[in-house]
Amino acid sequence: MMTIDDDMLMAFADGELNEIGRARVERALAEDPSLRARLDAQRRLRARLAAHYTPVAEEAVPERFRALLETGVVDLSAARAPRARPLWQSAIALAATLVLGLALGRTLLVPGAPDSGPIAVEGGAMVARGSLAEALDSQLASAQASNAATRIGVSFARSDGRLCRTFDSAAAAGLACRTDTGWQVMMTAAGSGGQRGEFRQAGGESLLVQQAAQEMMAGEPLDDAAERRARDSGWRRGGASR
Amino acid sequence: MQAFERELLTLLPRLRRFAHALARDPVDADDLLQVALERALKARGQWTPGTRLDSWMMRIVRNCWIDEVRSRARRARTFLPEEEGASVGADTHHEIEARVEMHAVDKAMNALSAEQREVIALVLVEGLAYREAAELLDIPMGTLTSRLTRGRQALVQMLELEAA
């Protein structure tokens, strides 16, 4: 009797043999019941795997993957702590980024009026302008008027030493980092609309900005003294250190 | 959405299944898919339009899984005394088995070596041809078939599929 090893039998089961190989295995199968039993076991294995895995491919794909592909926006919080985050929060975060697109398009980036909004596009990057640039330059998080139009959240250093700050205003919240020429806005979300206090704390937008800041931050946020030193040195790299 | 994203979207169900076969746990599988999609979006320039996106994407999922297993091993070493860490770091069975009762198939896949598992996932779960799977994993055909055979024998035994 012809011997058929397991490699060959499995290649047969997978349809990977050429005609000659197939004929050989078929002849052997006709003669040898134990070989048929081995083939049956392989077929049962395939059926068992299909029964287990096919439903995974048939169930609805979670919305977060669809959203990721549709927006190209990576949900930072989902990447950081996928299990800690309830679905509704992802929905809020996503909604916030969508609102951002509308807000930018309609109020911040008025075509032909580059100086009218707090954010302008220069060389493909968003940069802070006007009152926003001013607040980022001069306002200290530790000493700001309660009615300031723009509020600074947190100041911190990135791993490359550049200094960054989060901000919030009626029009937009976001995160900006200091470059040699000014403040580059790294991300924005819908602003708190002038709301203060509890409502603002609960908002998905500020959450989104905070998470982006956490992602980018090297070490701890600047304390009051370090923030002051950073401002007094014009926000240059390393300007926060003593 | 561009053609790249549209095609990825149609592949998502299969990619999820593949991720599940590698990770053996539905939550881990979705985390893996998330990381892989992010990597793919960043690396989209490296994909040549007209070539197969499914193989390209499965390779990314598989590489992301290897990274994840390595970083788990590192974490396990960090949190355990050194002499224990050395053995636990070698694989993550310990961590996975500590979770709730697994499905029999997940459990059997869990007992395979990572190398056997990925060939089983590609050929038996995803239905790739031997040559496609070998190319994706960058291994010779002979290596692929021997891993496949050993993995299958082990699964048949563990799932008690031999003829009565």
C-alpha cells in the first residue's frame, strides 16, 4: 500500500495538490480506512474552526473602526485605554471632532479674511492669530482673569523640548505648540461656547484636548513657576527650566 | 473617503476574524485591530494600489500582534521578580488563562506556538493558499507546511476530533 504522510494528506484536504498528487491520495484513500479517518478528522477540524470564527466575520463591525476609516481621526483615548472607555464617550469625542470641522470651516477660517479669526492656515499648518496668539504668549494659567476671552488650561513640554499649551475660548478649544515663528495649533475641538464651571468640566471637547495633551506631554505639566519662566524666556525650547 | 479606506472598510469583518484567531480573545482582538488600522492609515503610502490590500493588511495585523506580545512579555518581566519574570516573559499563556473560561477553540489555539497559530489562522481560518501565506510570513513553503501540519495535529487532538 502506498504511504501518504500527513503533509500530503493535508495538502490534499486544502486543495493544494496537483492532479498527480490528488490521484495518488484518492487511490490510497480508497484502499486505507485509517487514512480516510485521518482525512475526516481534518474535515471536522475545518468545520469546527469555521463554526467558531465565521460568526466573528458576520457580526456587525464596531462603529469605532468605521469611524476611524471615515474620518481618519484616531481616537486617542481609545488607543490609550480601550477598556476603560464607555462607548458613549467615544461618540462624544467623535462628535466633537466633527463639530470642529464645521466650526473651522464656518467661523475660524474665513476665506479671504486671514486676520479675522483666531486661527489661520499658513504653509499647510494651523497657526494662532490675534487674541489667541496673544493669550498663548502672555497669559499665565495661574493668573488669569475669570472673564478672560481665552483661557489657558495647561502648559507642558513635548519630548522634543518644544513648549505647548491648551486653550479654550468661545469659538474653539485646542492645543498649540510654540515654533520658531509662532504658535502652531496642533489640534482643535469645539470651544466651550463661553460656558464655565461644571458644564465645561463635563464637556467632551475639553476631554479630547486633555487627552491630546496627555499623549504629547513629556513628564509633568509645568508648575506656576516654570510656566512663568517659560513665558519670560519667550517660550523657547527648554525655557521652562531654571 | 478614498478608495483605500473604502476597500479597508470591506475587509474589516475578515480582519476582525483574523485578529480574533491570533489574539484568542474578543477584546484583545478588537484592540489589535484598532492598533493595526491606525498603523495602516499612517503607512498607507507604502501600499501599492492594484496589489492585494488584504494580504498587506493581514501582515500589519500580524506584526502588530507580535509587538503586543513582546510588550506584554516586557511588562510581565517588569512586574515580577527577576527569576519568575524570565519564564513568564517567554509567553503570555499564564496571563490569558487567568481570564474567564475560554471557548474550546480559543483554548486549543492558545496552546499552539505563536508560529503554528498564525499559519493556522491564515490557511484554515482565512483560506489563504499556501504560497500566499508563506509570502505574507516571509517563510519558505516547507516551513509553512510543517508548521501547518504540526498545528493541525495538535488541534485535532485537543479538540478530540479523531474518529471514535
